[in-house]
Amino acid sequence: MRLDVNTLFMVTIYVETILGLLLLFAWAQNMAIRGVCWWGFAHLVRAASIVLFGMYGSVPDLISIDLANALLFTAFAITWTGARVFDGRPVEPVYLVTGAVLWLLICRLPMLSNAIDTRSFVASSIITAYTWLTAYEFWRGRKEQLVSRWPAIFMLFAHGSLFLLHTPLVTFLPWSPATADMFGSVWLTVLSFEALLFTISVAFILLAMAKERTELRHRTAAMVDPLTGIANRRAFLADAAVLAKRHNGHPRPATMLLIDLDHFKSINDRFGHAVGDRVLEIFTTCARRALRGSDLIGRLGGEEFAALIYDMDRVSTLGIAERIRDNFSQATDDVEGHEVLATVSIGVAHCDSAVLEISELLAQADRALYFAKERGRNRVEVASLEMLVAARDPGSALRPPRKKSAA
């Protein structure tokens, strides 16, 4: 079989169809990622446009040229829409058909009916615009850590640039009898082959993005508290362990804050669990604003939270703890129309040693937290020698119980 433009276009029809069905099948396995469905239909529409191109001479030009190009532009618009849907942005029905409508209107202009160069430039510009818009949508969503975004952005931008330069040759010359000598040129064969490789590569990159997002969401679900959006107990302890290993090579001051919402059960009982959940969200917001981006924070369970502040002196960390306590108290003056007036007790443990033991630091912070509750709650207490002695004395009233109080 001869590798010419005709052959490549026939192969492209089959490849576009197979890729479209493959993407739709992948979407059927996980319908939560709707962008894959749009991309599947884009390939099928593109295959239909190529079929119409191949009917040149046997059907009116209105079908083989005008309608074929309109479908081609719509296919690229559907790919762009899929990128928007993939990142949670709304569908724009008007822009979805803008390229096709613009093309059909231009084809009806008498002054452009025989202006092949102008029509070719318009067609190239429409496809390039949709391709670059698709790359831009992926760029806008770059905060989501998907490695496959970057090759997708690069390929879309590069292909759009190439299409802007050479699409007129690829789109219009193959079916023009007047340019039959050009049809078999090596240049057009290379361009057609590039378009085919691009189609295959982008389809698999888009599939990789969908798969990567699914895996990322599964990992996130296992490591992130669904209500507050911060690390759960497992993730917090894992991150703290990593920080401890780094500390052993480059020791810096470290401070553990163990935080418990006071009388949280009574908040749920008086105002309902919806308000209780909102109180937890408010606390998370207050804590995040007080902490630095490099600090660790996690929900250990229920109404108990922990924060690990690294490379900060004792006085500054106490200031952060007091700021969390004060800001949270003010923020809960009114919650969903209820005067909740929630407070927190915070236990603080500081480490200046060359070895950072997370379990020991948590234990000290827990003793300080217990001491804060014994002294009336809504306060910050720092682990001290007095607490250590009290904890070791079986008869001491300050000795923490084996299990943390529900209050």
C-alpha cells in the first residue's frame, strides 16, 4: 500500500473512529470525568468530516467542502469544550458552533467564493484558534498536579502553530484536480502523517490525563479529610515523619500544637450536626490563615486537630497558637444565624533537640492540652516539667486519663 496523502486520509478515518470509540468506552468505565466523553465525540465528528472530504467530485461542493470543513471546525470546538468540562468550567454552546457558522457565512460571500487563499487562511485560523484555546484551558487548570497536562499543552500549541502555516495545503489541495501534481508531493505526505500522529498522540495523552486524575482523586480521598479539606490523621503523621527525617540532617526548632474544640458535642446537640460541621470548617479556615504555607496541619479525628510548625522560635509559635484561639472565638460569634461562641484549647510542645520524635512531641502536646482543659478551657498551655511530673504521678489530679474526654 502506497504511503501517499490518499492512503493517509483513509487511515485517518479509521484511526479517528477507533480512537473516538475507545474514548467513549473509557468514559463509560468512569462517567465522573465527562471531558473524556466530549473528546470521544470530537474524534467521531472529525472522522465524519474526513469522509465528506473524500466524497469530493461525487457530491456537491457544499457537502464535500463547506459542510466537511464545518464539521471539522466543530470537532475541534468539541475538543476545546471537553477541556473546559474536564476542569469544571461551563459549556459555551455559542462558541461551540461559532467556527462552523463563521465558515458557512464566509462561503456564501460572492467575493470569497473563488478566493482559495483567503478561505484557506480562514479555515486554518479557526482550527488554530480552537487548538490554542484547548491548550489554554489545560494551562488554566495547571494547579491540579497532573503531569500529563504539560505534554498536552505543548502538543496542542505546536500543532496549532503548524496548522496555521500549512492547513491550506492539507485541507484543500488533495481533492483539487488542478493540483493533482501536488497531491503526491513528499511535503503534503509529511504534513498528513504529522496530523495522523498528532491525533493518536493527543488521544492517548487525554486518556492518560483522565487516568491520572482518577488515581490522584483516589490518593486524595485516602489522605485528605473530606469535610475540612486538610490532611487526615494518616497523612499528617506521614508528612510529619518525612519532616522529622529532614530535621535529623538539618536540625531546626519544631513545635507541635494539639488543638481540641471545647464542648463540641454540646454544639452538635444544641444546633445540629450541620452547624457543627460548619464550625469545624471555620476552625480550619482560621488555623490556615494563622499558619504558614510550609506548616503542617491535620485533623486527627472528631474535633481534634494538630499542627506542626517548623523552623520558628517558641515565642512566635505561641503567638500563632493565641491567634488561632482568638480568631476562632470571634469567627463563631454567629454561625448560620446561631450564636455558637465556640472556643478551643491548645496544647503546645516545643523541640530544640537534634532529634525530632513526633510521637514524643505529640505526647507532650497532649499533656499540655489536658492541662489547658483542666484550667478552664479556651486557653493555650505549653508543655512543662510540672506537667511531666504530674503525668508520671499516679495520684496526681493532673494526670491525663488513658482515653481523651469526649468534651
